[in-house]
Amino acid sequence: MAVRRPLAAALAVCLLAALGLAAAGAGRARAATAYRATAPTPGALYRDGQTGRYLLGGTWLYRGDPRDVGLRRGWWRDDSALAGWRRVTVPNAFNAGNFSPASDAGSIGWYRRDFVVPRGAFPAYVTAGDQRWIVRFESVNYRATVWLNGHLLGSHAGAYLPFELDLSALRPGVNRLIVRVDSHRRAADLPPGPGGGWWNFGGLLREVYLRAVARADISTVQVRTLLGCFTGCPAQIVEQVSVRNPTAAEQTVSLSGRYGPARLDFGTARIAPGATWTARAKARLADPDLWSPDHPHLYRNALVLRDAGGRRLGGYVLYSGVRSIAVTAAGRLVLNGRLLNVRGVSLHEQDLREGAALDPAHLRRLFGWARALGATMIRAHYPLNPQLEELADEQGMLLWSEIPVYQTNSRYLAQPAWVQRAHAYLAQNILVNGVHPSVAIWSIANELASTADRSEASYIAGAAALAHRLDPTRPVGMAVKGWPGVPCQRAYAPLDVIGFNDYFGWYDAGGGGTDDRDALSGYLDFLRSCYPTKALMVTEFGFEANRSGPVEERGTYQFQANAAAFHLDVFATKPWLSGALYFALQDFAVGPGWGGGNPWPDPPFHHKGLVDLFGARKPAFSVVAALFHATRQIAPAPGSPGP
């Protein structure tokens, strides 16, 4: 007998209560009766990046501010008192475990970390006047204001990408870093709020680092790998590095490095105080070992910064892959000249206990599920945690890298200030994540209006041009919604890849135009006729399942498994399709009142996942995995044996 009322929400609440996590932010919090400043620990949780990094982990302090009184009461001041503060660890979502409407709407929380500066961070030949420290926040949702020892350092808006600030008020002994986080999202934010397509977890959602900088800082590195052909041809490595002088004196520095066996020489520069040197170098690999999902070879790319006397000041290490990804004139996505027909999943970095502040074990578990499915591509509505991106590099997983321009109202697309913010976000994503060979596509939006007006067309054209200018080595895409009756869109002309979010047989988009799943095949053919030179992918297809029951009953595990198999079978009949991504890997919290097309919904949880809220695989997991593994997702390499 089918269970008619889903129990997931009730079970989740019981589990959280049993763990002592039901109160907002209480996941790892206890009263701060005693607190001692400690030094950050050397190293980082991901390997690509500058030398001289320190993880600012350990014990932090937190206090909620739902009435927004902290600024007026001076919580940012340099005050050692512990009253009102609780112990937490960071990353931290201050509303983890709280699925109330107020939690999703947003709140304000304050974080504090008392620390001492690590000893031995600088060589003896670097004087105190040339020593600097930088703090890096990997992701804060949504608005952050930062103080050090009562001095305002700066502010930032936007999650999922890092930001950095100079620590300009350091002192001997104890230093006090305080961060005010406001998670209220507005309609013009990225993603828009209040609410949105996934739960609004606020806080320091990823790690915080300190970085020791001696005289000059290697702030960013961009790597391009250029191939003339795919067998027997050399590869050209083109690197551009930003070296900033954060000191008050002119600095003379030189930069050199290696990309695998190839040498890189960027030369020498004199950098004025506060200025940045854009250093460029090229190298040649005579016989490159190409990166691909079935052979994810990585080269060690190490850079060294030296002073005028040739003494080491700092460095940067990353692991890069040589590969080429493009769209053919016939509208096919190719990697190293090999046709792609990827299968993959979308995911949200989310967990019942941790909220959106996932630790490395949770991130590895998500990635492991995707690998077990046989996926070769992962998509999210925002840039992924750098630990996931490095796993993708190492294990051969392609990434659809999207910025959170998510179902944005067209009126904002016509506002120059909004467009400027969206373009800045896109540019930073390319700058931060362009070093990863796993990133296959820069996606500029998800589900804008299906019939594009002038402002949407302008946004698409501008964003695509920006992405192509900043990184001409990758295609630019966008995920779109549509249904029978929506005409071909001229606005999509600047795109290289069009991702269709397919919910035939689930949602009744377009006044019932997608009710019948048997209409899916014909609609895909229509899209192909509209965009014959674009690479077409299915970027979403999925079905709610939170109970057992008849195969014809929406919302049952049996319905989900059957529907997923049907859609994958249809996709297999389209030899021109470049891939299909299931939505989503695991169930997650969306927002109060979420129904998702399920006749027995379980708000606020989205149940289209192949894995449930507690990590159990649904029956559809094995069905989808069998079809993913049976699909040739990348054509054989030249000279390799056939199937």
C-alpha cells in the first residue's frame, strides 16, 4: 500500500532536533564562556593558489542579529567581551536546520575570529615595512561588512565567488576580525530574492583564509592552452598574471615558472605603490598529453616571484590540463576534436545538517554520487566550491559553469547598473575558474523569459561578447525554457550552446504544451531546426519522487524511474544532441510552499533528486546509472580502438 503522506520533512525535523540542531545556527554553536586567540593553520583545503596561505579555521564566535541592532550597538568594535557570542566553526550557515519562512527570507548574523599572526611567514630579508596580509572569503551569502580591530576594511555583495581585503590594521598580539553578514536578497540581486530557486542559507558558507604577501602579490593567474590539432601537434601555453604591489614603496620584481616541462619567463617590472603589473608569458609543449574525461592528465604549473636580488618572495601553484573544447559548424560540442554526448547531473551544495556550508567530506560524497551514476558533467546554478572544481579536474568531470542570473525579471535586464553587476560577476567567474580544464561552458543565465524582448537580447549579446573576449577558448551557453508555440529566438544568435530545460510530462508549461511526454521528441527536433549551428543540450529533466506507489502516479519512485528512462531513451534517438543533465542529484530545500508538481508535496523540499535528503539512493538512481553507463559520452580518440 502506498504511503500517501510523505514523511521526509517530519523526519528531517526529528533528526535535526535529535542532533540538537533545530535552532537556527545551532549546528555547531555553544555559549562562549571562554575563548582564546589562536594562529591560523598553514595550507588550504584546495591546492590551486598562492603559497603562503593559512586557513582561518578553528573556533569562531557568532551572534544573531534578527532585529538589526548590532551596528548601532557597536558589535564591530574592538571588544574582548564574550557576552552574547557563541562558539561555531566556519564554514557556517547561521540558519542551517531552520526551514521556517523567516529563515528563507533572510536575517543578519555576526562572526568574530580572534587570532594571532603566524610566526615565520616571511623570509628574514623581507622587512616589516614590506610585509602584508590579505584575508580571503571564499563565499559569503549575501552582503558582508568586515572590520579588523575596530577598523572598517570593506564590504562585498554576492555569494559563490571569493573576495579579498587587505588587512590594514594588524597589530602585535591579538587581532579581532569581525564580519557582519546580511542574507536578505533583493529582486535585483544575483540570484534574485526574496526566496529563489533554492534555500537562502546565510553566513560564511565557505572557508576564510589569510595570505602572507612579501612586497608583491600574485593575485590572479589566467591560463590558455591552444592546440593546432589533436595528434602530433605542439600546444601553446599562454599565461597572464596580475602582480599587485600592496606596499607604500615601489617594488622591483621578476616572475618565472614552469608549465610541466616547459619554462615560462615573464620578465621583470618595477611596480608603483598600489599598482598592478600584468605579466605575460608563453611556452610550448612539443607533444602534449591531452586532458579528457577518460584521461584527465594534469600538468603542474608553478610560478615564482623574486625580488631585484633574485630572492624568492612568493609563488603560485596550480594544476592545469591541455585540451580544446569547441562547437562545430554542424552544431556539435567537441573536446579535442572528439564528439561529446555527455550525461550528467545538476546539484546544489546543500545538506540537512550543514545547510550550504559543506565540509570536504560532504563535497566528496556529492561528487562520488555523480561518478557512481556514470556522469561526465555537473551543472549548478552558481560557481561550485573550488574543492569540487579540483575534483572535476582530477577525475575527468566536465563542468557547466553558470552565474546566478536565475529567472531574472526582464525589467532588470534593461537597467545599466544591473547589467554591469551581472557582467562583473561573469568576468570574475571566468577569472577565478578559468584555470580549470574541467570547465567546458560559461553559462550566462538560467530561464530568462522564453520570448526574448529587446533588453534580454541585449543582455545575451553583451554577456556572450564579454565571455568570448575574456576567454575565447570556451563556448558560451545559456539554459532556457520553452514549449510548443514558442518561436525560434533570434536573441540566441550570440550563443554557442543552448541548454533546454525539459519537463515534458511533468509541468504544464505553455498552457498544457508540455503535458504529453510523447511530444518531447518532436519538440527537440523543432529546436534543432531553429538552431542548427548551435550545440544543443538538455540542461534539466527531472521528476518529483518522495514515496512508493503506482508507476502512473506522479510523485512516486516508480513514476520517477519510468519517466527518467523514457526521456533518456528519447535523447538517445537524437544523434545531434550534445548531452543531457538530470535535475537534480540530491533532494534539497527550495522554499516555503514548494510543490514541484507533486500531488503530495513535502515543502520546503525539492524531491526530484536521485538521492534523498538522508543520502539514500532512490530506485531511479540505478535506472539512470545503467543508461548513463550504456551511453558513449565521448567519441574514441584518434587512433584508439573502436567499441
